[in-house]
Amino acid sequence: MIARINKLSDDLYSLQYDCDASRKLWERERKNYQLIGDEQNANLSWLALQIIDIHTKYRGIYITLNANNPNIKKYYDAWCDAEQIEIIAGDVKRNFPTFYKTIEPIVDQIHVLQSLYPYKLFSSSEILIEEEKCSICNTVRDFRNPCGHIKGYVYGGNLCCNIVTKHQVLGLALVTNPVKKYAVLFQQDKQGNEIEYNYNYIDALMCYWGNPYHFWNYYIRDNVIGTIIHFYKI
């Protein structure tokens, strides 16, 4: 199984590799291992699915930004998918740290891409959680009587999460370093029209970015005519 996932990790860097077909295969395997109670292989099947999802979302970001679409929503959609890659990669690193290196180039590229975005201000909700349940066993979380499952870890091919069942929203804050990056603030003018962000750096990148796995970086130079950005291959 380990050898198969290593091969999968390499094959995914080819644009000819069919992510959808591979996902269906690994999903069937995960269900089969869950049915027979093989937790180790069910967890490894979960790992394979996460690696596939990262590549699928990463390819999707490139396609979204490269689309000849005047709708500015495409930039935000790509931003949200980049955040999802960060979250999934964090789950992989926590549960299978030795496999993180197989997706690290994508995570690094996502961070560089995010740095080109003009988003600087975000909303952050303040929530009082009164009750939450374990997604694995449906037990109400209690510090005095823990269920034994730890949030963020995989059990039987499923990721353990907290399901909030009772809560209160206490307030909303404006932040520059958000936990939830999707919570971008969009401004409106007096007529209620959305004020567009400047996505010039992203547009400039897409004139250079040849394919999703053409990894790149950039540097910025200031001179008398203003700021100039230069992209280069890694």
C-alpha cells in the first residue's frame, strides 16, 4: 500500500493523470477496508484521497485563474481553493508526516500565490461553543469524560472533527491575519456597487504561468517608474 501511494504521489504531477478516476478507485478501496475493519489500510486510503484532492484543487486554481472570464469572482474562488489546500495539507502532515514532502511543492507554491493577492482585511467571528460532538462516535465532548478520539486525526478512514451543536455568536472582529482566510471583506460604494480589488499581479502571473506544475517565484524591484514584478522558474 505504501508503495502504491508513493507511485500515486509521483503520477499526479503529470497532467495526463486522471484524478477523477483515481479518486473513485481509492474511495471504493476505503469503503471496502472500512467494511472489513482494516483500519490501517482504510487510513492509508484516506491519505491517498487527500493527496488526490490537493492536486485536483491545485489544477482547478490554475484553470480558474487562466480562464478568460471578466467576473472577478474567479479570483476569490481560487483564493478559497488555496485555503482548502492548506487545510488538507495540514491534516496530511499531522497524520502522515512522511508523506507531506510529496505535496510540499504545491503548498509552497500556494503560499507564494497568496502573497500576490490584494486581500488585507478579513472578518473574524467570536463564537462561544456550548456543546460539540465527536464526528467519529457522536459523543458530546467533555474534558472530564473524553471519548478517546482526537480532533484532526484519522480513525477508520475518517477524519475526526468537532460538530458544534450549540453555540452563541458573541461578535465580529476585523483582522489582518485571519484563521479563516475565506472571510475576505469586500467594499461597496455609496450606490451599493462592489469596489473591485486590483488583481494586476495575478493577471501578470497568468501571462507567465505555463501549466500548474510549472513552479515559479517572483521578486519585486522598485525604480523611478514604480514597482516592477518579475517571475522566474524555481
